[in-house]
Amino acid sequence: MKYWLLGAACVLYGVVVALLRQFDPAAARLALFAAYALPAVAGVITALSYGSRDRLRWAWLVYASGYGIGFLGKLVIGDLAENLHAATSHQIIWSLFVFCFNACGVAGLALFARVWSGTGMAPPWRRWATLGFFVLALAIGIPNARNAMGLLSPMSPIAIGAMASVIGDIVSITLIGPIFATMIALRGGVLARPWFFLFASVLCWLLNNLPAVLPANVATYYDGIVRPAAITFAAAAAIAQLWVKRELRAGLPD
Amino acid sequence: MGEPALERLQKCLAVYVGPHTARLSLKTFAQKHFGMLPNQLPPSALPDLVRSLRPLLRSMLGEADSEKLSRLLLMECEQ
């Protein structure tokens, strides 16, 4: 039951941010930026529940660091729309934050995707799932890259950050494949729960990339819900992982 | 007569990794380490089968919790 409530809270957060955008944009901005702190804190706490030799410790730590950088970036420099006509130095700082956020996200997801390596088994169709999401990543990423280059002057600092974001998104969407395969392989077991939320998060990030291929009037409403949901689902994944580990510890012999 | 040890083991493992991965992992490691299907294994081979699951459990749960789960699975084999 608590896992359902956790999922519902993520969707509700997205809906509240979308509604705030209509009635109180300043509050919506604050709620969106604050959301980045949630997976950062939850991810670090979850990482510390693993030992130093455990792969998932580093996956959670790197993934959480990405959101921590994202939060700091939003506090220091703001969102893309706020920096489109800012001074070059601001654009460089914005691009650096975006690069680090995407690099940590990709590295974290790559570590999650490698959870089966060295175990002696893996879902047999994992590679096909990865290939499928790579094709999808290209189908979304190429129009996004064209869109970004159309709006921004090429080689401007902000365009470099935007391109880093597009490339990061392509790799991240590709890495949804192994995460999806893991979630399906573990279905019916308690360990599937954090993977479900992680999948929901990366799926929302994928949907967040769709506006470039969607009609503009649809994209405006949709972005307000999808991005906060993606961020809060990442926090929910870390919380679910922590809950699952605590429940296991309570039920297992010392 | 009680439930066979292999079924108890599979059910216990399924609580954590799900029925599909529980069945597949026991089959994979039984074939890899003993060259036979899990239901062809003698009961005395089950603890070794559980030990072969350790890398999988360690990757999913971390070292400390996977050791606890391994102990629980070994207890299921011995009952």
C-alpha cells in the first residue's frame, strides 16, 4: 500500500506543479527546483545502506549526485528559458551544470544497467530492449537536436549545454532498455519495486523529450507535469529501495 | 509429507527476485554447475546451488543483506 501511495504522491506533485504554473509561476518554479533536492537526499541515504564494494551503492551515489548538481544549478543559475538571453558567463555556467547533471545521470544509469554483470545470468532479451530504446532515443533525439540548433546560435555556450543535454538524453533513453528488462525480470518480487519507480522516472524523462515532436499547445501543459514527476519518481525509487532493504533486514535471520 | 526442498527454495527466492527469475536462476546455475536440471539434483547439492546464487543476490541487495538471504535459503534447504 505504501508503495502505491509513494507513486501517487509523485504524480500528484507533477499535477500540483502544472497547476501552479497556471496560477502562480513563481511558486511553480520553486516547487520544480526544490524537487531536484529530493532524489539527491534520498539517493545518498540509499547509497549509504549498501557496502563500499556494492555496485548499487555507486549507482545510487552517482545518480543522486546528478540531481544534487541539478538542484545547485537551478539555485545558482536557473532554467534554460531564464538563460537564453543572459550574459555569456551565465550561459557557460548553465552549460557546465547541464553537462555535469547529464554526465552523472548517464553514469548512474549505466551502473544500474550493469546490475546483472558478473552474476552469471541476465534477462535474455535485455539487448533487444536496449536496441529498441536506442532506436526510440534517436527518433526523439534527432528532432530535439535540430530544434535546439534552430533556436540557439551554433557554438554559443548555451547551445553546447543544450547539445550535451540532447546527447545525455539519447544515452539515458537507451539505458531505459536494461532497466525495463530488470524490472520485468524481477516482477512479482519485492526487489522489483525500486526498479519500477526508476523505470517510471526514466520513462517520464523520455516523455519530457517529446515536446519537440508534439504540437506546441500540448507541449506547454505536458512539460509541467512530466518533469516534476520524473524527478520525484527518481526520489521514490531511492525511497523504495531503502524500504525494501529495511523490510528484508527485518524478515531475515541475523 | 512436506514440500520438497527445491520447491521451498524456489518459493522463498521468488519472494525477493520474483517467480520468473527464481525459476530461471535455479535452472541456469543447476545446469552451469551440475550439468542437470534443478529437479534432477540430489538434496545434498542444494546448498551448493544456493551458494552459486550469491553473486546475483550480492549485486541486487549488497553484500551484507545478500549474506543474510543466503543463510535463509540454506535454512530452507536443510528443513
